[in-house]
Amino acid sequence: MVLAATYYFFDPAEVKWMPRCIWKVATGTDCPGCGSQRMAHALMHGDIAGAWKANAYALCMLPLIGVLLVAELFRNRHPRFYRRLHSPSVIWGLAVSVFIWWVGRNLV
């Protein structure tokens, strides 16, 4: 709750004490997660366009993250669903999509 309140009340783009991306500091390029803090802040204020601009990939992955959390909570009740979401093909597909996002966002 404290973390959510922090992102609600403080804009990561404006305050200096928010954590910075080590990858971006070191290389000057965006990592797949760059902009996630700004996306969370914008989303908490209902600014979908701002959230999209900050990190479109992370915004699109939020429903999947929700499904993964539900699968984790009910892994004993629905083990087939859990195993299907944690199958090698799903994991590799997500890894490839993260890599494509990482490269693509730095080319544009």
C-alpha cells in the first residue's frame, strides 16, 4: 500500500529520489521496463494515453500479470491452468516478445 501511495502522490518524472534505471544510466538506451514507474503513476490518475506513452508494453501486459497472479493463487485448485501458463512455449513466447519490445523501442 505504501508503494502504491508513493506512486500515486509523487510523479517519478519530477522527483529526483525515485529509482532510476541502471541500464538507461549505463547505456543511454531504454530497457523493456523503462517508463514503468511513470506508467503506473499515469494509470493511477486515469491517464491511459500517458501510461501508453510511458511504457505501452507494460500497460498491455497488465492483464496477463493479473491472470498469472490468479493462476498462482489457485495453483492447487486448477493445476492444469497453472501448468499451461508456465509451459515452456508460453515462457519462450513472453521472452521473445520482451526482446522484440526492447529492440523495437530503441530503434524508433
